[in-house]
Amino acid sequence: MGRKGRISGLGVSLVGAVCLTLGLSGCGASYDTTSPRSAREHAASDADRSTPAASKPDVLKKGDGANGKGGASDKNGASDKDGANDSVDCAVAKCVALTFDAGPSGNTPRLLKILKREKAHATFFMLGKKHIEKHPDLVRRIADEGHELANHTWSHKILTKTDSDEVRTEITRVQTAVKKLTGRTPLLMRPPQGRTDERVSKICRELGVAQVLWSVTAKDYQTNDSALIEKRVLDQTKRDGIILLHDIYKGTVPAVPGILAKLKKEGYTVVTVSQLMAPAVPEPGKVYRP
């Protein structure tokens, strides 16, 4: 189920190409990764062995990926409100997870309006400094509208270059702030620039958060061309993937309606990261990457 973050069997040039394509700045680090699909299949296999057939649900309810039960509780980052995708089984449906980093920001209200209109849920990996602390009402709105709350550290420090005590502070400050605002504690954390290693993973395990990387990036931090952002996303998207966008750049949110429309036309169901993994529950310390 796991695989190494460093792909030793490939040539250096090919590994570099993979890093550039995905925008994973920490590709040189060595760490175990698990795909959401693999986690889902493993959990489903365990459930098949332990659950009598007559008692198995027909589908997985929204929130299962957060707490393994029929709905989300106030202990985690998922919400049961505003029912987009109330029933989704990504073993059957053609799913892709939509994620947004580094907000909330002044662009987020427009994004939330689009997602609500399209009945789509996303996972928001939120920054603390100048974002959570500046837009507490948006953090509450993200939760209230049924999206998944996740952690992107307090001030976007590169965790692999930060001492262990400060790594803990970067993560726990966001956990505490989100819990105070919403009553929910995030289960997921995305390390800035995707940089992680065994030390960071150990700290995440201690703090109760899993790490989430991605398979699709529009590199929207390099361009405000919404048509180009849309094209990059659609060109890279595959089933069980994780899309990375940022709701802090002005070209990104205008690209979202086209992305959602075309994904729907291609048969995709847009879900949160926890929904993509369900019935698996994010395991603290693990690094999930499609």
C-alpha cells in the first residue's frame, strides 16, 4: 500500500521531470506515500472480511471519510451541511478531489458561491497568518457550506527546513484556530511546496494529521490566465486524482466554473479528499499522493 517518495528505480532526469510536472519541490526527500485509491481499497477489503453482508450500507455517506461513521462530527474537518454529493462511493463513481491552498482570501466568497451553485465540495488547506486570522467568518462559512477544513500551516514555512518545535507550532496554531472557530479539528495537512520527510511525518503522526499531496497542478501561482489554468487542470486530471489550486490568485476562481463543467461532462464526481479515500480514514503521519 505504501511507496517511497524517492523513486530510486527511475533515472534522475525522469524523476526531475515528474517533480517539475507536479510542482513537488521536495521530490528528493525519502518518505512513504499511499494513494487514496489504495487506502480506499484496503479499507473496503478489511470491511468485507469483518462485516456481515446483510449489514453493509449500499453507499458511503458524506462524512464517512472523516470519521468512519454516517456523518461528520464536531471533532474533525468535515461537515454534513449543504448536501452536495450526499451519497458517493468512489469505488464506483469516477471521482476526483478538488483542493484549494493558502486561503481564505477576498476571492473565496466568489469561489464558495460557484461551488454551492454547482453542488460541489472541496477541501480547503488554509493558512493561518493573514488568512484564517484575517477572515474568520470565511472559515466558518467554508465549514457551514459543507467543505472539508484542512491545514496548510500557520505561515507557510518549509517544514523540512524548520526545526521540530517550530514545525509543531506551525501545525498546531492552525489546528487550534480552526477548532475555536468551527468546533472541528482538521485531519489533513498539506506541507508548503509539498516538502516533507520522515521527521515531518513523525511530527504529524504525533499531532494527529495526515499529509496530502496532489497529482494535478495548474501552477496558478505563475499565471492569471484563467483559460490556461483550466486547460492545465483538465489535461492532467485522471480518476482518483487530487487537483491543487489556490483561492488567493485572481486568475484561479474564474477558471473554476469551466473546470467543473468539463469534469462533469467527462463523467467525474468532484469530492473532498476524505470522500475520495472513504471508507478509509486518514491515518496520522501518512503521506497520501495519487
